[in-house]
Amino acid sequence: MKPDRLGRYYAAPQGRQIAEPLPWLMAELDADALSKDEYALRNEAFSPCVAVVAVCEAEPKAFLARATMICRDMLWGSLVASIVIHPEVEKLNPDIIDKAIAGLPYGSVVINSAGALGYTVEQATWGAFPGESLEAMESGVGQVKNILCLKDARQSVVRCPFISFIQAKRGQELNPVVATSLACVLVKPAIGSVSRLFASLIKLAFSRLVTNLATTCFGTKGIVHEPLNTTESSKP
């Protein structure tokens, strides 16, 4: 297998021509000028395409209420919706998420993560919000996953932390051992590579825990080693 002119590799059956990758497309829409027939909101794109609707409301409750209304009344489908909210905003508005969930007729609602996570949670149901018919099918009828056999399940809600404890912060470099172990799992998944990945994650978490404890107990100065000033130390 040879790379293309940009150094990228593609996997395809022998003798099959690989088409050029599609360009990215971003559709920027104004909430005040939206139409229920807006193409970007009524058609599912199986391509690198994203539609962004700008909402002018700045106050959190008004913003989320407007966004919820757009999702409920103008978006095609009812499979999954995601909400990203800062914990400080939710703390100042305790009922803001519950009201938004109540106004979102979607089979899954995921807080602070991608909507696909709702499918990976085994205890959660996965399927369209009840109410669709064969004559007006959008996301389907029924559910493809209900491991707990819940009767008349309507919606699953999955909550995630705003920032994971293992998530890299802005400007922070990814641990090279973790990165290497993760690459090995993706390239050649096996018990050994998975074990090494877990071991590197545990080691990284333990080192961060020790650092945080030292910072809490002794302060920042107690764990930062100041560089030796050789110029001053060499003076008689």
C-alpha cells in the first residue's frame, strides 16, 4: 500500500479506484430566519457536513429554550440529541437541564458528550422517540436495544462530566506512553496491548493524584523545584 500525494493511506479492495476525499462543508444559519423546509435541517448528510444555527439569546435559560424549540419543531428525526452545558451555568440554573430534556422528543438525550455515547451505554435504550408511524417515518418505530426489557420506555438520558479527569487540558501535551499504548490497541487490538493501555492510564492517574495531593498539602512551592542559579552559586 502506497501513500497518496498528501501522505495519506486508504484501504480498498485490489483493483478498486479510491475517489478523492470529499471537502468539508459548513452551513451557517440564522435562527431568526429559519424555515421548516430548510434543507440542512430536514436531510441527513452522510458526508463531512455540519449545520450551525446561530441563536441570539445570551441568557442561558432563554438560549436553551430557543435551541430546544428549534430541535423539537424544525429538525428531522427523533433518535438522539446532545446538550453541552458548563457546570457553573447548571449550578446557577438548577432546573435548566430538566426543562430542556422534557422539551426534547428524542429517544436518547446525552449531556456533555456526543450523541453516539447513548448507544454504547448498555443499560440505556436506543431508538426513536415513540410516536412515529409507517406513513411518516423519520428515525423509526420501536427500539433496537433495551437490555433491561423496560416496558413502554420512551427516552434514555446519559449524563457525563463536563471535563473528564483523564481529558487533556488546553495546552497540555498527551502522555507519550498513553498515546503509544492507545495506538497499539487501535492498530492491533489484543489482550496484551489493552493491558498495557490500562496500566499506562492507571499509572498516569496515580501520578496526577499524588501531584494534586502534594499541591493541596504543601502548596505549589512544595512540589516545584527551582532551577539552580549557577551564576550566583559560583560567587565566593
